[in-house]
Amino acid sequence: MKIAVIHGYAPALIEERGTLLEALVRMGHNVHALAPALEPDVALKFEAMGVEYSMIPLTRRGFTPMADIGSLLHLKQVLYRIRPDMVLSTTSKAMIYGSLAARMAWVGEKKQVFAIVSGLGYAFTRDSGLKRRLLFGITKSLTQAGFKSCDGIIFRRAEDEVFFRQLNVIPDHVRTVLVDESDAGQAPEKSDNAILSFMGLL
């Protein structure tokens, strides 16, 4: 199976999901990592793991309409070229644009799209002020669109799922699961196995 994993920053993907990527490779899957990178040796690190790497333009914070539209279209082109059977996105913007791009690239019927939610992020803090309320509204709408494009969502904290359900942004068709990674530093394979099982890979 060909699997694309999308993240907001390549070095963080290696640090946070390196064991998961290696597990997928050991299982015989063709794994592609899509993420921005500022470090020149990132591609070599992925290659050493047996993972193919594609750099994507994706700003990590804030929303810039023209840049984000460009990121979405670029992601669509990369996914259309790779033609993965499954897409897994993690970090907020990667989840939003990765999931949307997957559907736009016809990674839809008979193929699956998953997201890992690791936290709420700055945009979902309910501070006062017109600018903050506007950012909250935009992020809510984009998150809802991203979730709508998913088949399943993996939450790392139960309170995050409760928060998004209260916002009514998780569609009925989307399956969810809680994977507690509080002890992942000691036993990352435990959380990896839970994620793989939810994705139907075990």
C-alpha cells in the first residue's frame, strides 16, 4: 500500500512520528513524507528510514489566503502524482489542507484519509478582540472542512475531541479514537500500534 504522511515541519515529523514511519516501512508499505523543511539533510534522514520525501510550501502559523491557496494546490499536485492509497495528516494546517487536497486529488472513494489532532493551537483560544474572533471563525470553518474530508480522526487528548464536538465540526461519518501518548517517549510502539489498528493496518 502507498501511504502519504503530511506534517507541518519535516524535522518535527521525524522526531514525533519517526517510529510510526519506520513501522509502516517494515510492514512493506511504500511511505511518502510531505512536509516543509529548512534543514538540508532532512531528505537524507528520510532516505535512511526508507521513506520518500517531497518538500511542500506550508507556513506553520497564521493564515495567508494567497500563500495557503498555493499550498493547497501544490499539495493536490503532489498527491495526484504520488496517488497514495491512504493519507495521514498531522498538525493543524497540514490536516486542513492535506485532507482537502487529498479529496481534490481524487484520493477519495475506496481510499482513506486520516488526521492526528495533537492540540487545539493558538487560534482556538477565545481571547477578546475583533481580530481574535475573526481568526477563531476562520480556523473553525477550515477545520470543519478538513474534518469533513477525513474518514477518521485520532485524538491525543480527550478534551480536544470534546471541544471540537461542542463546536459541531466533526461530521457524523467520521470515526474517532483517543490514543493517549503521554507515555509515548518510553514506549512509542504502543501508540503507533493503536494508530495503525485504527487505520486498519494491523
